[in-house]
Amino acid sequence: MYIDLINQHTPDSKAMQFSEPAAWVQIQETEEKLAVTFPAGLKKALFESNGVTGKYGLGLLWPIEKIISDNLFFKTHPDFSDLYMPFDHLLFFADAGNGDQFAYAIKKNGTIPDHDIFVWNHENDSRMWVAPDIGKYFEWCLTEKLAL
């Protein structure tokens, strides 16, 4: 579903690199490590490809290992509490290639709705809505309708 959507909106399909699908146990372990429940759309995308890399190394969808490492890094780095608003309410899953990162909002109980994608701007620490769901996020990133 998502691989087809990505390929549909990519003129040069050779520019996209898809990884092997994630296993159910990998997603469960990741949810436990990050104390969240992934939204259905993110799970479906990871079940199709555990990471999607676009042109120029764009992290259109991070592999599970990067989702874990980057989220833990941003939530525990000692200097970040002085520089940025807290990241506890965000689950980063992709990047814009310029330092900005895409995220879902995490509810207080650790669940993540399957809608609303935000971008965190690394220069001014703003968090802005950019897409209604992961499918539109993929489409709008690839068709440059997502302006940052």
C-alpha cells in the first residue's frame, strides 16, 4: 500500500531504497522501549519496509533502530532541556534532510493517534502540523506539496 503510494509519486523509482519489512516483534519491542503504542499507519508502513531512504539520503521513513536511537537521544540529552521545549510528547519517525524532523504527537497515556503529522524545526524549535496522516505525508513530501 505505502510502497505503491511512494513509487506512484516518485518519478525515478531507483532513487528510493526500501528495506526488508519489520517483524511484529521488532515493533512490539520498540513500543516497549519508547513506552508508546505506534499508530496503525506507522505500523503498516514499517511492515512494508523497515525504513525508506529517498533521493540524497532523505529519511522518508526511518528504520526501527533509528526511531529508537533518535527518540531516546532527543528525550535524554542533558543540553536539550536548556535549548528546546520538551520532546516527550513527540515520536520522531523521519527527517526532512535539513535537520528538521517529522513526528506524531504522543498522548499522555502513551497512545499515538493515527492522524496528524508534525514537523519539528531545529532552528527555532517550532512544531507545526504538516499532514493529516502518514499516507498524505508520503505523498506531499514526494510531490513537494509539503513546504517547510
